[in-house]
Amino acid sequence: MCASRNRTGVDVPVITVDGPSGSGKGTISQCLAEKLGWHHLDSGALYRLLAYAALQQAVPLDDEEALVQLAGQLSKSYQLPTSEQPAIMLDGKDVGLDLRTETCAAAASRTAALPAVRQALLAWQRHYRQSPGLIADGRDMGTTVFPDATLKLYLTARAEVRAERRYNQLKHKGINVDLGVLVKEVEARDLRDSSRKASPLMPADDAVILDNSDQDEALTLQQVLQAVHEAL
Ligand code: DC
């Protein structure tokens, strides 16, 4: 392993965890970050933050120039979770729950398709590469943001399975939704994320692909830890 002391830079190791929503990459990434004692970047939260701020300020979701300007302002006023401060803060307010809504997710998927928006968020994301290491989860971590990552994982599952996971999460929170509608939403978001021109959702050529449709989280974590063990 090529870890360095207290600095930001390309010699700090990165493990990327990409995949569609509901593939379990968030949970797996958090577990990995805790086990290794590394930083964790939830890049989707950055896209959601920008979309949330755009909705709040009535910035049109297709106005690239205005969104890039908004990203510049946001970069000074947000805070992603750390082990000391676990909330996602925007202008001093905890916006964690606001970012998890389907409205915000759909808006994030639209703004994320704009090349200038992706470019604007690139430097933010690379800033998280700090010693002793980074677990970066998202859609294009292995293909675009950290192409030199030590290990690239791509987690996936069938759309119906991912929609059902989301359905169970919402039901658990007392929110009633139609499973059929959720499947359609998941498929629409997959299509938008994977068919866009700028950094589409896809595994890097050198990614380890794990389909967890028919297995539980414990087994996926075991497979991921095995891949990490072999790579570091
Ligand atoms: O992972 P998530 O559901 O929080 O992501 C929200 C949206 O942001 C998703 O629809 C696609 C976009 N996104 C992206 O395009 N690239 C990333 N690296 C992370 C998220």
C-alpha cells in the first residue's frame, strides 16, 4: 500500500465503489471506510446538494451556467459528514433528510447529466483524497474522478431487486409507495444515468463487478473485503 502521511495527493490510495442506486454501495463504502480507518466520499450527496439548492432557489435544472455558479457558492457553505460531525450541513442547517427525497434524487439525476456541472464538481471530489486513504462512492469514481484508484469495485443488482429494497426502506419509515411505480422510477433513473454523454454510469474496464441481486449484505461485504485484501 502506498499511503502517505497527512497530505492530499495522488499518492494517497483510493478505493472506488460505483454502481446504480440501491446496489448497496453506500453501506458497503461506509463499512469499508470504518474498517480501514479511511475517509469516505459520498459523491451522490454532492450532486443531491446542488440539486436541492437549485430547487430551493428556483434555478432551472437545465441552466448549466447558473448551476455552475451555484456550485461555486455552495462549495463555501456545505459540509459533508465526518466521524466527528455526522450530518450533511448547508448554511448551518442539517439537510440530510431533504437530500434523500425522490424529488431531490430525480433533480440530481437531471443536473448530473450536464457536462459543466460534472466538471464543476470534479475538484471538490478530488479534494477528499486525503491520507491515510479514501473510499469514494458514486457513478464515475473509477472511470473519471479517480482513474488511478488502487481498487475499483462496481456493485449492481437487478432493477426490481433495488426497487424492492427502496420500497422496504420507505415502508420501514412509515411511507407508503407503490412498488410498481418505484420500479419504473429506478429504471428511468438508471437509463438517464447510464445513457448520458458525460461520465455515464458504467464499470471501469478494470473494475471488479459484483452483482448482489441474490445475496445478502454480509456476503457482499465478505467478497468486497476479499478483493480489498488482494489489492492492498
Ligand atoms: O448515489 P445517489 O443516489 O445519491 O446519486 C444521486 C444522483 O446523482 C444520481 O441519480 C446520479 C448522480 N450522481 C452522478 O451522476 N455521479 C456520481 N458520482 C454520483 C451521483
